[in-house]
Amino acid sequence: MTRKIPALSALILAALALPAAAQSHAVRPGFSFDPTKVVSYTSVPYADLDMASEAGARTLLQRIEAAADAVCGGAANKTSKPEKEDYGECRAVAVAGAVSKMRSPTLSRLAAGDWTGRRAAR
């Protein structure tokens, strides 16, 4: 079973896809009708997760956040204030879009900040 769930921002396209694979995120170029926009995407495995459980949703959120970091260029690579702001916006839009496409109330609740174990990479 393969399903793609895209989340598009002005800067990135993060896609979730089945099957389970390695946690490294191969960022690939995407397509945009706007030539001034850079579009990239990666895949996030979740076939191995129980999406009905909070633990499964928490793990998927961590994977989505890691993929967004990879697609948006990583916070460590941003030195100027505008770069950091662009990164933050890119990451927030990528995570929010991917989470909404999953249509999981538990995942949505966790992404909204309703748990304390989440990484503070924002």
C-alpha cells in the first residue's frame, strides 16, 4: 500500500509515504509553477506505527519534524535573522501541512503542543 500526503509551502513540499524505510531523509527536488520558489520533498515512513495510539502518533510527529528539518535546510545552517525566519516558517508550514493531511486527531493534538516530550527544535 502506498499513499502520498503532500504539504506545500512557498519553500518546500514534504510528502509522507508508506513503506517503512531508513530514517535518513533523501531530499529531492520538486516542482513549482512559480519559478521563484524552491520546492523540495522527502518521504516519511509510518507503516510500522500504530496510528490509533498516542505513542504511534508521537513517533510519527518526530519523524515529520525531522523530515521538515531536512527539507527546510536545518536550523544549524541558518546564520542570519532572515534565514532563521525563513527556516522557521518553512518548517512550521511543512509540519502543519503534513499533520493535517494525516487526518489524525491524536497527531493534530500532539502537533499543537499538547505533550511535553517533543523536541524543542523550532
